[in-house]
Amino acid sequence: MKQLKKEEINQEVFDLYDDYAHNKIDRRQFVEKLSLYAIGGITVSSLLSFMSPNYVDSLLVKPEDERIESGYITYNSPKGGGTIKGLLSTPSNTNKKLPGIVVVHENRGLNPYIEDVGRRAALDGFISLAPDALTPLGGYPGNDDDGRALQRQRDRNDMLEDFIAAFDYLKSHERCDGNIGVVGFCFGGWIANMMAVKIANLKASVPFYGGQPTADEAAQIKAPLLLQYAGLDTRVNEGWPAYEAILKENNLEYTAYFYPNVNHGFHNNTTPRFDKEAADLAWERTISFFKEKLK
């Protein structure tokens, strides 16, 4: 099978994948439309393989990394899904209380990429909790296609309650100093926005390419926001002008970055939508923001 390179792929293929990943088209339609781009030695199979996440070779912080302590816990989400599983990660060799970060997955459950992000946050000096909103349905099923199908079975507001309960869990954790922020990606970006709406004492919110709250919801925000958007992500970006207008009208603290010529999902280093330069800069800004605000 031909080894594809990112620069060989038409932007319309990335747009198609975005439609598929966000349930605008099903797998059959996705494959059918991909066939239009299977030319010049590029096959549908090679395109499918290229666009699929590669978790095995993409972890930046291995689970067994001695610089951190990382393991699964469960916590109670009485208004959401009941008992929720999450990955709790902390730096090793420190007994001091740490600021906390809730790490919120995309629309497919707690996959290896999001677990890795949780461990990265721990490596940067935080106690992080990455919940799995698919726990009531058996948890992340081991692949993203089935994960997306499962997540469609849950109400997003019930899942929001699961992540609010994760905030409460960290707030009372003996290793946490009570200063807590949230970072979320895609669906998790919407959750990060909504946690800023719902939690009065949230210290910071970093939505990556997340859907925006309504005008009435946005007016309730108290937490400082660091908003990260992909320049090519027209689907999400179209909601930004109205959101920014509300933030300005209510004198809310926010900074928004648009990373040019990158796709939705650019931080996810397991797929070809990944852009290392933008992802590294966005994460550097995220950690600097948390270190400033979570104190």
C-alpha cells in the first residue's frame, strides 16, 4: 500500500473526515465520497488508513513514565451518569498540593490521545482528571468509530454534569489546592465553554475548537477564557463573532487565537489533521495560562 503524505491529500478529504467525525455523514457515505479522491495510485483503503488515528506510535508521555503517577479512579456524578471512570494523573516526587485540570475528551470517549493529554498536564505540574463520559455505556470501546456511536446515545447535558462532577472531585481531592481549570477538545471544547458558564468558581477555561454557548449562557461566564481555534474550521468558527460580541458586551476576560491553515483537531497528534507547530504553540499557551490563573 502506498505510504501517503499529508501534502498529497486534498483539503476536501479533511473536510469530509470532519463531516464523518461529527456525524454529518455515516461511514458508508464517507467511503463513497472518498472514492472520488482515490486517483493516481491512491486507493480508498490507503485514504481510510491514513485518516485513521495512530495511537500506538503517538503517545508523548507513556503510562509507565516515572515522572508521573497515573491511574484510573471512579467518582460520583449524581446529576449525570452515576459512577464515572477517569484517569487521574499527578507529578511524581512531590507532596505539595497542586492546581487541578479537568481534561475533556472529544465526541468518542476517553481514548489514548486524551489520556496522553492528561499525563502531559501532570508532567507540567498539575493534578489532572480525564473522565470518560462513556462509562455508563461500558466506557471507551477501544476504537473511535464505536466510541462516536456510543456517545450519540448520551445526552450532552448529562455528560456536562459528569465533567462538572469531575471538577467537584478534584476540588475535594487531598492533592489539589482547590484552584481548577478545564481544557477540552471539540465536544470537549463545548464542555469547557459550558463549565465556564455553570461553575462560578472555575479559575480558567481553555476550549479547543469548541462549540459556543448561547448568548444568555455566555453572559453568565465568570472564568477567564483562552479560546483556541483552527483557521480552516469554518463549521465551528462561524459561531465566534456572536460569542465574542457577548464576551465584549459583558466585559469578560478572554483571549482568542486562530491558527492559520490548520484543520479542526490540529492538536490531536494521532491523525493527519495534526499540525505540530500550531499544537506546540497552543499547548504552550495553555500551560502558561493555567500557571497564571490557577493560583
